[in-house]
Amino acid sequence: MARPIRETPILKGEDAFNFEMRRLKVENMSKEQRAENLRKLRDDVANAKVQIEWCW
């Protein structure tokens, strides 16, 4: 059987401060960057599908 999931601890003090600072410093991408990343991902997936040999 699986072990029970523990509760998420509440951050306090310096840990809470560090978490908040890292949360605020996240770099957001523009719509153009996201679209370019999606295009690259789709191209990579298409190329991978061509290279994969299926054995049934």
C-alpha cells in the first residue's frame, strides 16, 4: 500500500521570505517567446517521431 501523504509545511521566517523573493523574481516570457518555444517543441516532437522505430 502507498504511504499517506503528509501535510504541506507552513513556511515561516527566513524560509518564507526567501520563497516570496524567488516567487517575485520569476522571469515571465512574452507571447512571442511562448509561441516560438511551442513551435520548437512541435518541430522537435515531429523529428523524434520520424527517428523512432516502432517494433510491434
